[in-house]
Amino acid sequence: MQQTATPQAAASSSAKARFTSPFDITTPEGAEGWQELYPYYALISPERREMEDEKLWFFDGMHSPAPLYPFDTIMTENWWVAASQMSNRVWPIPLALGIDHRIINGYLYISPNAVTDPDEVAKRAEHFNARAGHYYENWDTIYDEWVTKARDCIERLKVIEFKPLPELVPDEQVFGHRGLYSSHDLLTAYNTLIQNMLEMGSYHFEMLNLGYGAYLTFREFCQEAFPGISDQTITHMVSGIDILLFRPDDEVRGLAELAVELGLDEVVLANESPEVMLAAIGAAPNGDKWLAAYEEAREPWFWFSTGVGYTHEDPVWMNDPRLPFTALRGYIKALKSGDDIRRPLDEILDKRTQVTAEYRELLPTEDDREAFDGLVELARKVYPFVEDHNFYVEHWHHSLFWEKVRELGDLFVAHNFFDDREDVFYLHRHEIYDALYDVLIGWAVGTPPRGEVYWRPLIARRKQIRDTLCRWSPPPALGVPPETITEPLTIMLWGITPETIDEWLGVDATADGELRGVAASPGKVTGRARVITDFAQLYDIEDGEILVCRITAPSWAPVFQRVAAAVSDVGGMMAHTAIISREYGLPAVVGTGFATTSITNGDLIEVDGNEGIVRVLDKEA
Amino acid sequence: MTQAPYILWLDDASAPGNALLGGKFASLAHSTAAGLAVPPGFGVTTAAYRHFMTATGLAEEAARIRARAPHMALNEIKGETARLVEGIKTAPLPPELDTKIRESYAVLERRTGVSETPVAVRSSGESEDLEGASFAGQYETYLWICGVDAVIRHIRACWAGMFGDAVLSYRVDGENAVAAGDFGMCVGIQQMVQARAAGVMFTLNPLNGDRSKVVMEACWGLGEGVVKGDITPAQFTVDKVTLEILDRKTVEQTETYCFDPAAGEVTLMPMADERCRKPCLDDEQVLELAKLAKQIERQRGAPQDIEWAIGERGELRVLQVRPETVWSHRETKSLVEKGQSPVNRVLARFAGVKVAAKAAQGESR
């Protein structure tokens, strides 16, 4: 694929093709005024038309597949600064500035800024070498410190509380001569919550670019030495076997074994509803032992999002155990038919050692072998962070964070601002500060606050706008493609390379019934498509169907047991989907751009995970 | 001292590496001994050739011509060698040699269970051992030869082939390759594989020298077209380490080399059947071949060039194994700049310095 892509790239880049201008995107009927959901700085601006029109904006369906909720922009706004500052102001990366963001029809579009002036590159390189060099040299120590900081941040998040304001402030605030009261505590709690999120958001990117960079360098070395080597083979040489992302699923495997051991397997298998199942276990002999183990496994491992953690909508195992319980039943059935459900760790590790040694032997000179040894070692050193930060940040911290925001929603309900705790997500975080102040005013003054009549119609309108935007299909890219793409995160995380862009430019999604993407996990399978555009549709999946989605999440593990292959619109070889698909041995093609819009439920499709091609064999009438 | 044998079977204990078999057949004997599926056969040894040349008095003329070879213009050679070539083709075989060949072919007929069993008659020269000289395509191979008289006729043709103009003028590093010695030739007689598909594979990528690949070219029918180049073959690239098929270039094949009973020889015939639209190898066969290539390379300790065929019942046969000569003799160049720390390599990468040069470029010598 790599080889054939090059001439195409050369041919089409000479044509000076471009994507639709962001200024030519029209608002779908019924979503007029969508801009009010988002802050002014996130919108495409006519005052800067020339600059905005000349950039490449690509749809970040990987992190934000759906129209953004106003509150949820805290996540995208966080990395707009946090990831960008690392590249631009902290290291600074010689070739890359930050990644710009815009919200268009509710969807997130991003645009990497490159440094092209050689003098500027050289100047930045000097600082970069000293600063990044320090991180690489002390990686393990810094990572230990990082884990401590991340856990501390999570602990401080856990203790933040939102409680409706009391009739009278508590005695101790008076008799302790504190001089500060419940109103002050509420604002502080909110500020602390936001600060805490932005703090974790900063840690998130502290080591990430460097981690990806070391991996990318190793990858490039392999691609030059062994032209055509597959991405999954390179990843296989580097990736760990005991990464935290596998831990929640491992816990479920352990619980399955325990259920069989305690003779509770029939109770688990007989009850589909989580509540009913837990109650039945509680009533069974030995049930208390299993429940104790369950509670222990849950904290923290069930703070596991079913999405990528960037939106409050993704159910979390902790509150919605349907997914892990489906997995539990699957593992129990496997155990009862005599299967070994533990991952074969020694086997995986042996294979990794053997593959690495064989490639090493094939290098031309001793100098090359030395470079290979050093690069694979460095890549393996940085990789635990690259893989594990995901659990600490996106799963554990973000899931807890959304829970806290819901508690805040309860407060607004208690103060008669909203009807539903979930309405809180229809306000931007800056608007929440205003609304909270409005709560304080009403409480302090004794006049009903305007918020009691102000927010409900606004929220209703915003819901309607967002629902309309959900039905709009964001094009993969807008604006003008750059000469080159060098920003490492763009390549690593989104899988966007000059070839991808040419692919998009030349695309006629269904003309030849074929979609190209990244070959993320090998194998070739034919089956009926199950297109998932909403998390709830996951429960409709039938065994042997092919999952077609914008993006999958690692915690969809139970779904991976049932499907025959996975196809996504977005993602690169390091996308969570890709990692898990390889682990489950399912063919996967990611980053196809158009799978969910060009494939419909029930289409007969062929997924070729060796070549990165999805073919529509038979359209469902 | 015992008389050197005129006939040596591929599966004879003394055959592997035996100089009497010439380069190609000694190598095949190695492969046979290593357990590879080589079709059965025997070599009419270099001793047999020398005995023939001496007994018929042709040896002196051969030596005279070889000595003159470096001084002859290409267009002179044919006239100069005509008498010698005619002699090789017609002079009576010494009776004991004639008997040996007839006996051996009869044994092969018994072993294969087919009378008049079709064989390949293949030149296997001593000169193939020359450093850097494969004499690729210079020596003759005759396919589908049936009956011992025809076999003997083609053995003579192989002997005569050593005095063809291309061989006599073959140069290695600017030096005439044959002038230097009194090279002999073994002629191999080997059961013909009725190939469903056949081809060639390298245990490296011949385009760039990348040793992590097995690259194979294959076609329907006999592999002649792949070697000659008059059939566009399908191409498969396999990762040698992980045994993944990385690339498939299939073609619609319209003609195939096969035995034409009417003409009594192997010819290029139109493909009539359904096969031509299908890939000549399925994934399973590609992987089986790649594993075989990996095994052979490991046994030989260096990159190899392997000819193979798959019979009508799907059985895989090794027809020839020889060392790869292009990349193996090229100076190996490092991909990286020497002595940098891995951290420095990564730091430089962030500033736009590529970490490695392309794997060996296709520069020619």
C-alpha cells in the first residue's frame, strides 16, 4: 500500500487540489444559531478569513465524533492549549507549533501549525535538545513522578463536593469565626473542579509528544531498513503486554474464574440485568465473597469509559456495568467449555523477543544493529507512558470528573434552574460560573434568581440544535492541504499523512465500492455491517457482524468478542481501536474517512486488514 | 585410486557438494540431503564428460579454442567452433558410458513408475562455482525429454553449449571467464515436474537488497516464462520474519508454457481454462513457499535464489537453489550515521533529520 500510494500522491499534489472552504459550509436547517453554544474564540471568524481559509482543517472524529456539548468543550479547549504549548512553548519541537481548533456545525476541526523556516527550526532545536534530552535521559524517574502527580490529582478530584446551599450557613462557619461561608465554598469547589481538570489536562501532554516521537523514530528506522514492513509488526516489537488498558478486562476474567470457583456461574448466566444479577449473587451462598472481590476490582478499574473519555455521554463501567457483565458471561461460558481465558502473556512476550531479534539480524551492518538496539530500547522505555497515560487520564480521571459535573447538575436542579442533572452539559463552563453566581445571588438576597426562568428555554433550544447537528455528516477535511505534515501527533494519533490527504482529495466514497484506510490488524473477513453511530446501538450487535463506527473505544471489549472485524472512520495505528483489535486478533481497518456514511446496516462487506481495504460487496436494499 | 564415477545420483551419499556434479547439481544434491523436495535424478558427471572428450580426441581442440577465446571477436566464434560442436554432437559415446546412461535412465523410469519418463536435461557447469559468475541463462536446459536416445542427444547438446559464443565471451569483472581453465560439465537428468504453477523466489528483495523479505514471481504452468521473461508473472512479497503477505501483484495470464504432445516439445500455448483470471498461487501456497525460502536460506547461511514448481496435486518441488549474486557481492552500507546515541537520533528526527538512509539503493555496479 505504501509503495503504491507514493505515485498517486505525486500526481495529485501537482493538481493543487483543495477541500471545501470552511466559510462555504452551510448550517443544516433547524440548527441556525448553533454558534451560541460555543465561545467566540472557537468559531471560524470572518475577520480572519484569509488566514482561516488557507489552512487545512481536519475533522477530529477520533476524540470528538459527535457535535460537542457546550460543557464538554473543556476537554477540547484543554488540549488546544495543553498539547499545543508542549510542542510550541515547552520543548519547543523544532518543526511544530501548536494544533489549532475550530468548531464548525458543532464538530471539532483541527489544524497543525508547522515551522518551515530553517533558521527558526535550528533555533528551536537548541532548546529542544536540552529540554527533551533531559526528559529522555531521566524518563523512568520522571514517569514515576508523573504517576504520583496524576494519582494526587485524582485524589483531590475525588473529595470535591457540590451540595445545595443550606437554609442557614452551618454553625461552625459562624462560631469558628471563619468569615467565609457556603457561597464561597461553592464557587471554590467549582473553580477547583475546573482547575483540577486543566491540571490533569496539562499532565496529560507532559510526556506524550516525546513518547510518540521516540516511537515514530523507531518506526521510521524500520520502514527505511525494511521497506513495506507493516505498522502492526513495528508496534508489536515495542508495545507492552501488561499495560493498564488491559487491566479492566483482566479483572473481569478474574471475576469469571471466581464465579465458577464459587459455584455462582449459573446465577451470573441466568440474569441479564446487572441489578438483578447482583441481587441474585448477594442472595446465593458464597455470594458475599464474589461481591467483595467485585467491589475491589471496581476501584479503580471500572472507571473505564466506553468511549475515549472526551465526552460525558460515554457510559462508564462503574455506573453502567452492562458491558463488563456481558464479557463476564462470555468468559464464564468459555471457562465451562474448557477454554483458558487468561491472555498468554509468556507466549506474547516470547514472540515479541523472537521477532525483534530476527529483524535485528537482517540489518546490513553492526552500526545499524547498534542503532536498532538503542531505538527499540528507547521506544520500549517511553511506551508504558504512551499506553498507560490513557487509563489515568481519559478513563479514571475524566470519568470521575464527569461524575462531579453531574453532582453540580444536581445542585442546579435543587435550586430550580434545571429539570435534569444532564442539562448542565448544555452550558459552557464559563456560563456555569455565571449561573452559579446567579444561584448565590438568589440565595443571598431572597429574590428568585433569573436563572430559574432563564435557562430552561435556552437548554431546550440548544438540545434541538445539537440533535439537528447530530444528523449532519462532517466532511473529513476543509481548507487547503499543506506541503508537508511533520507534526508528530498528527501522524501518530490521527494517522494523517500526505497520503491520507490525497486519498481524501481523490475520494469518491462509493464509486468503486472500496474504502481505503490504515491496515490496523491483519486478517480478511466478510460479513454483514453493523453501523454504530450511537453508543446505545452497541447492544443491537449480533454475533459475526462487522463493526463499522466513527471510532471505537478500548472498553468495547465485549463487543470485540462478538464481531468478526472492525472498521472505523478515523484513527491511526496507535489508536486505541487498533491496539485492542490486534489483541483480540480481529481484522481491522481504521481511518477510512467515510465508512459510517458510505456503508449502511446489513451491507455485505469485506474487511481486509492486511491491505487496509474495505469493500462493499452487496448493498442492503 | 578408484575411477571417478560417470553417474552420480542426487540422493547418493557422496553427491552433496561433489565437484563431479558441477555447481547446479551439487547444490541440488545438498538440497536433497537436507530433506527438500527435489525431483529425483542423476548427474552425468564431469568425469563422464572428460572421458568422452579424451576418448573421442576432442579435448585438444577444446583446449585450443578456450585459449583463443579472449582474442576472438564475437562474430568469429561460431566459425571457429563449428567443427568441435559437430564432433561433440556426433562422435560415438564410449560404450561403457553409453551403457551407464541407459541403465540409469531405466532406473529412473522404475523409480518414477513411468516408462519413457519425461525429464529435464540440465547443464551443470564447473564454472558456475566461479566467484561472482552465475552464468545465469548461459547454459542450456531442455525440458520434457522422453526416451533415452533423446536424453543422450540432449546431453551432447549441453556439452556443446559450453562452446557457444555467449559462454566463450562471458566476462566477469572485465576478464574472460572461461579462458582460465579446462572447465568440465555435468549434465543433470531429472524427473520433470508437471507444474500447475511455478516460478522463482529470492530470499531478499531483489529491487533494494532488503533481507527482511521473500519476493516471489510465479505463473501458471512451467516456470520457463518467468525465467525467460516472456510471461509477466504475478509477484508476491512476504515478510520473512512475520510471514505476512505484504504485497500481491496479480496478472491476468493469457499464455502458459506447457508440453505440446503434438509438437513433442514445451511451447508457449494460449491459456484456455478458467485459471487465467485467478491468481496462480493462493495465500497458503505463498506462505508455504516463503517458509521454504526461509528454511533454505537458513541452511545455506546466505541469501538464495530458488526455482520451484507446484505439481498438479499441489506438491511443492525445489528445482534449483543457488546463491543470490547481486546484493551479496555488493558492499554493505550502513543505514545510519555511526556512533550516535538513540536519544540524539530522536532529537535530530524532531528537527527533520531522517533517522536512516533508504535501504540499499538500486545503484548498479
